[in-house]
Amino acid sequence: MAKKRKYGEIQPGIKWGPFVLRLPGVHVGISWPEVLQGGVLSLATGGALAPLMMQYFDISFEVAWSIVAIHLFWVWTQTFLFGDAYTAGWITPSLPLTLVFLGNYAPGTEAVQAMIAITFIVCALFLFFGLTGLGAKFNSIIPVPLKAGIIMGAAIAAFQSELTRVQTLPITLITAWIVVLTIMFSIPFKKLPNSKIKLIVTSNAILAGFAFAAIAGLISGELTFDIEWGIFIPQYGEMLATISPWGVGMPTFSMFIAAIPISIMIYILVFGDLLVADTLLKGADKARPDEKIDVNHTRTHFALVFRNLGQLFTAGVLIPLHGPIWTGVQVYIIERYKSSKKALDSIFTGTINWYWLAFPLAFLTPMIGIMAPLLPVALSLTLLLTGFACAYVAMSMVTDNTSRGLALAIGMLTAVQGPIWGIGAGLLLYLILIGKSNQPSESENQEQQQENSA
């Protein structure tokens, strides 16, 4: 039985340092719609990383799946162990940019060490800005067109990767794209009368994409499923030997230097995620005065340090890094929370219950047999939605033609030539085309970001 809270207070839990521990069934109730849907979606989406890590780290499927299984636990810690109201995920917009960066290194040990360098530098940024509270100040210094260009670079890189992937599973992937984009972004679809069926489909857009992709893949012969019964045993020794600092050693000094520009880009994207999360939670707070939602960026920064370093030292590096919010799921849970107290008694009833079933499911071989053929679909949808969202966010951030052109140029440079070119040439072009004196004030900058986040 979940602990009761007084009207207008924070949901109870066990406080430890700046964090709060809350367990399902103890501090929050168990909500089965979130448990079941979250378990399947988290596993399917998390599994999308397996083919990436196989490609860039030159590891077997068994090792890659071992990383996926363990990383699911570290995703869950953001909400149940550290006490954030965010539905944790990856730093998803950074994924395409990270792949561009890793493409400069040989698959295997070299690429692993490059990813370790990114992890350490980004964690150092989290720690510094968490301790000093200067994250907002740093974010306000970065010109809006440069931030828009970085986000546009993520969009371009994401779309580039899918032009190659679609050639391997054309019917399967195009079917998945059409279904998910129609449900999530189609204006004619949104104009259809609201019904229970439409609500269910809208709430399960990615699952619908998987289902249609599986049917199309089976009919076309592009997909085959091999389901076996048993328990998956993680390849822990091989995992630590091939993708962790314990096995491959520390990156070279030159790798750390090369990783600085992309690490700065990643932090800028993370702060954008926090603005999105805060905007969503403010709306939830107004709709449900019975619970105070505690937002603490310092705690979030520290939690991200623990999650990424915990991942690194217990299961090796991850592509991409752990981030504060899974935006689509955050929107879904907040809408459920805003609908009524009966639907979700606490915001944490949604966020905490979303993840925990995925961890045990990852060790069941029948689930692996179902998921394995669909992993390219999961990866493709992840990158497609990332690219689509990054593109319209980037375009909404700039309001004049010069800034739009600059954002596109920075995006192209970042996606094609890499982060160093994106930041270096981007800053130079900004000073030439716009000039420092035309940079918006800090308050205008933050107001613009919040509007775009909404």
C-alpha cells in the first residue's frame, strides 16, 4: 500500500543526501497500465542500442544485449533511487552527433575509448554545473542560432543514417515510419473525432509501428522470428573486458581533447531537455494542486553523474549517454496524471512504474526472440523521431532568414564534418553574419527557449 501524503505536499519517500528513494508498492502505488506498456516499450526502445553497439564497438549480440539489460536498471534509478519526477531516458538528440564523432575511430577498442572520453567529460560538466548552479548562465551565453544549429545537426545526421538503413529493410521500415509519423504528427489524423480507439492508438504509437512493421516484414520476407524458451545469461566478463575502462584502458589525451566540442554540445542539448521537462511539469503542477512536484536541477545533475559513471563502471560505455527525460513518455504520463487522481495518485506512480518490468523481461529469451528482428525497426524509429523533432525545434528557435540559414549551415557542418567544425565555424559565421551586439538578452533567451519547449 502506497504511503499517503498530505494535500499540497511532496510524495513521501526515504531521503538520502539530496536524493529521495521511492519504491513501487511501498511509497507509490502500482499502476498496471504504466507497468505493462512501459515494460514492453522500454525494452524495445532500449534494445535499439544493441545493433549500434555491435557496429561501433565490434561486439557480439550477446554482449550488446547484456549492456542493454543492465542499462535499463540505471535508467530506472533516476526516478526511484534519486527522486526526480522526470521520466528518464537517454540524451537522445545527441545520438546522431555521437555516431558522427565515433565514425572517426576504428570499430572496437578505439571507438570504446572515444566514448569513454565523452562520458568522463560530460560527467565533469554535469558535476561542475551541478555544484555551481551556473548551467542557466552558461546556456544563456550560447547564441540561439548556434544552439539551433547544433540541434539541426542532430536532425541532419539522424536522417542521413536512415537513408542507408532503409535499403536493408525497405518495406518493413517504410511501413513503420508511415504508421508512427501518421499517428504522432499527421494533421488530418489529429482532426479525426476523439474516440477510445484513437486515444489507445495515440498512446501506443511506437507499439503500433512495431506491430505493423512485424506484419509487413513477415509478409515481405524481410523479417523472421526465432523464439526459444529459457533465461538469458549476461556475458558479464566479456562485456567488462571489451567495452569498459577495466578492459580497454583509459582514452588517450588526444581523445579527451577531441571529445570536448561534442561534450559541450551534449550539455547544451541536456539543458534544452531540462527546459522541456520543466515546462511540462509546470503544467502538471497547476492541474494537480494536491501534490507538489519537486524540481531540483542540482539533484538532476548529480543523478546524471551517478547514472553515467555507474553505467560505465558496471556495464561499460553506452551509446548515447543517460539523460534526464524521455519526452514522449513524459508527455503521456503527465496527461494521465492531469486527467485525475484516480488515474495516477502521484506523478511518481507513473514515472517509477514505467521502467521496472523491462529489467526482468530483458532476461527472458522468448522476449529476446521477439525483439531481436525488430531491433533495426526500433533503432530506425528512434532516429527518425529524433530527427523529426530536432528539425522542427531548431526551426522554431530562429525567427529571421539570416538565423535560419546560419542554423542550417551549422547543422550541415556538424553532421558532415563533426562537432569541432560545427562549433568553430558556427561561432565565426555567427559573429560575421549576426554579430555579438545582436545577441538576445538572457531573459529573452530563456523566454524563447521555454516557448519552443512548450
